[in-house]
Amino acid sequence: MNHQQLLSQQFSQKRLPHAILISGPKGSGKHVLAEWLTNLLSCNDVQQQANFLKACGHCKNCLLTRSQSYPDHLTLQSHTATIGVDDIRHSNLFLQKTAHIGQYKTVLIPNAETMTIAAANALLKTLEEPTADSVIILITHDIEQLLPTVVSRCRLFSIQPLAGEQLIAQAKNSNSSLSNIEKLDTGFVNISHIQELEDQQIYKEYLQFKETYIDFILKNGKNKALLEALQTNQHALRWLEKITCNLQRAQHLPEHSYVDLNNSKLTASVLNQLFGVIINANKTLKQYAQVNQQFVLEQLFFSMIKIVKS
Ligand SMILES: [Zn+2]
């Protein structure tokens, strides 16, 4: 049973958990699920659709929700990098008041992993003694960062993103213009490919980048176009990581022709080293906002040349 089905069932039987934690990687649809649920909980005329329930979209409450003025829902939006204790206190107070027009009071906490310890402790009290007809929904892409005591008091809904054929099938369903998607590393596709899957132009750039990268490997580093691509295309570093990872996986699946390397002596050790320096560059860029991006990418490029030359 999928999450929407299960939650619909719990909703109809009036045994919805008071605290719900939606966990999953970025882009996996956590916010879509949370929005579907908060809309459902505010709607006055819930509709049955196939095997799950859905907000009607046109009752008074739904219209208020759409204009972001529905009074019985609160989305915590922290103005700093972390969710502080004051934010949580604000939401606790909100939940303690009785609902204005809805049957439920709902609070949505995106990026729950950014809660400070004090904030998490303040939330714990509410989780331990929930007010009637209140539902708190936490969203996180990094459940490891949450206090275990918080996690254990929530009903966990973990989203596993589609991968491979399933993802391609879904992308094709939602975008019929994708006719040549078969060429995109079928079987290795995952959620991080979604931009390529949904945008023809980005898809073309991806294919070209992949060709450049493979050429770079085959010519033992003698292809400067790779550096240029890295410095000019915002997706390039992510693609570099992805393609290298796919090359590693393809080595364990000899029957899978990920790419024709013309019997080049590309070894697992070379691929592992490449993957290592790519990951490091990625980490550096993510961790330090002040870092000189051009410099990091140049360093990466020269490290990669050293590795493929050897
Ligand atoms: Zn409605």
C-alpha cells in the first residue's frame, strides 16, 4: 500500500497519527505528499479518487488554502539557517488554540533536520502530549540529523524515489515529448536525473557532456573541453559524479553496455580514484560558500588528468 492510500485510510478511520515524519532524498516528492495531506486535512468536502482521498479544491477552506490564508495551518518558515526554539514555541502556541474553521490544526515543519537541540526539545513536549485534532508534519532529507527521540515519536513515512525503468516510465507519462529518452543510461537512471528527463535541452547537454567526459578518459586527459564544461554548465559536476558512478556500476555488470570504452584499460582503481576527487570537490563547494569555484574545478580537472594518465 502506498503512503497516500495508508494515510487516506487512517484519515477515514479517524486514527491519523498526531506526528508524521516524511523522510527521503531531495526531489523525491516529500513536499508533494505533505501538501496533499495538509490540503486534505483542511478540506470540507473530501473526494475519493481511485484508492485515495483528495481535497476538493473548491470549497471555502480549499480556496483559503490556495491563497495561503487558511487559518488552521501553519508552515514553519525559519528566517535563519536553523529552526530555533522560538519558532517551535510559536507553533506550539498555534496548536494549543482551537481550530477556527477546520476540523484539524496542522503544522508543517520543512527541513526538520535544521532544528537546534533546544528547538527539538521544545517540540518533544508537544509530541508527547499532542493536542486533540492536531497533526504535525515534519519533512527531512537527512533523518540522521534528527534527534532519535523526535524520530521515535513520529510515524515515519520514508519515500524511496523511483529508479531505472520505473522513473523513465513516469517521466514519459508526464512529458510526452521525451521520445529519445531510451538513450539515457537506462537502468541506471535515478531521481538525480529528473532535470534531464524533463527538459530536452538539458538532456542534450547531458549527452554531450557524457561524450566529452568519455573522450577525456579515452585520450588520457587530453580534452580541455571537459574543464570548460565544468566551469560553464551548472549541472556538470553532478553529471561527472553520476557518470563516474555509473561507470563503476557498469564494471560489475559486464552484460550492460553503459558506454563503449574501446577496450581502454580503464580499471576499477582508476574509477575509484576519479570518484574520490569528484566527491571531494563537490563537498568543498557545498561546505564553503566563500570558496573560489573556478579554482576548485580547475584543481579537480588537474587531479583527474593525473589519475587517467597513470
Ligand atoms: Zn475542499
